[in-house]
Amino acid sequence: MNLTAYFVCMAASAVLTAVFTAFLLIRGGVPGKRAAGAGCLLLFSGCLLGFAGAKLLYLLLEFPYVMMRGLGEFFLETRAEELSYYGGVAGVTLAAFLTAKILKLDPVHFLNSFAPAGAFMAGMARISEYFLGLFGAGDYMEQGGFFPLTVQNSWGEHYLAVFFLEGVFALVMAVFALLNRKDRQVFVRTLFYLCLSQILFESLRNQSIAWLFVRAEQLLCFFFVEGVLIFRSVTARRLGNRKGWLPWVLGILVALLTVAEEFALDKTDIPQVLTYICMTAGIVFLGVVEVLTHRWIRAEKAAMK
């Protein structure tokens, strides 16, 4: 584990994210000086609130452990394994929103412009876990492998490089957000797919905050995904679709199936490959539901104008 290299990579990605955001704001019509100021403010507030959010969420999820260890020691020491990735995402998102409010920019426009840069930072944060040893790794690979699909420990054993798969997917979503940045829903949609994919990736990781057989941060991702689907259902019903209740119901069903799949992975002898195929199918299915509902709602709104 090389914490110095990890935090250097994180700092570099934060700077690149701020520059990227300023560039996207300029392309979106924000004057150069104002966009540069937004980038600088985002860099400062994002680092501060991102770190605070990562610490705070870990504290909430692992409260008994932190209290046993001591709050003073917890806050004074910096351990990468005691930082919640999702708390960091929430903190940086809050920083982007506050930056827009402080500079009197449209928060929706700002967040949509920020979406590609935010997904880029999320991807770099995961890839930087390369310096954390096996923290972001998955199962032992008996057949060996090669970097970047696997990482090795000091004995030369190979483990699935889940952090790299997460990072690559986030970078793909950065491209998606860049190509769809004129969509008023692009920030929410980008975050939706990042959280949706993390349901699978979180299950693949060996080190995770678990409550019995349910992974806490996996559950948080499902809360956000379901929240988006509930909003889509409400919007669809308001636009006159009698089947508008379907998205949130389907989300609940996939969530229950995922809990059952996690139980199967932890407590049964069902082949893991089969279980992960089912989990992936459920996640892909919800992705299709999101695409279809987004297209339908956009078409209905366009027809009403």
C-alpha cells in the first residue's frame, strides 16, 4: 500500500476535474473568467467536502467500530480504507451545487456541465486504488491473469482487479455524459448508471462494509437508483401514462432479487458465475427501463409544447 502515491493521484485528478469543468462551462456559454472562478472554487470545495463526506459516511456506516476505536483517533488519522467512496461522491456533488449557487449560476446547467468531469474524477478515484494493494480487488484467480485485469500480492497470487473495471466503466460514463451534455437530465442519468453498475462491482469486491450478507454501500446505490425510478414513475403518471407505476415496482423487484443473490453468494453453494449472471441481467434490465422511460417522458413533453 502506497498512500502517498494514492493521494497524489487523487489530487491530480481533482485538478484535472476542475479544469475540465471550467472548459465545459465555457463551451456551455459561461464567460471565461467566471468559468475559471467556478473551477477554482470547485477544486477547493470539492476536496474539502469530498474528504469530509467520505469520512462522515464511513463513520455512519461503521459507527460501533469507530466509537470503539475512538473519534479523536478516527478523525486525526487518514486511512484510505476508512474513507467511503460514495460519501466522497456525495461531498463533491454538494460542492458542485454550492459552487453554482455561490456564483449565481443555474445549478441544473452547472451540474449537467460538471457531469463528464465528475464521472472522470470517479473513474480516476477508482483507478488510483491500484496503490492500495488488494483493497479494491476481488476474488483469488486460480488460473492467474495479467494486469490490469488482475493484481498480484507479495506472493505473486492474482486477484480480480475490480477497481480497474469500476474505473473504466466510470470513464465510459464520462464519454456518455460528454456526448449527452445538452440533455437536462444528463447529470442524474450519469449518476444513475454509476450507482447501478456499482451494485454489481460492490458485490465483486472482497473488502466492503457488510451488514450480515447485505453490503451497506451497495444498498445506498440501490436507494438512489430506486429514487430516480420513483421520480420517473410520478412524472409518467402526471403525463397520463396508466402504467407509470411500473418503473419503481420493477426497481423494487430487482432490489429484492439482488438481496437474494447476495444471500446465495454468502450462504449457499450455488455457482457464483450463475449468481453473477443473474445479478448482471437484473442491472442491465433496470438500465433498459431507465432508457425507455427517459425517451417516453422526453417525447411526451416535446409533444405537449
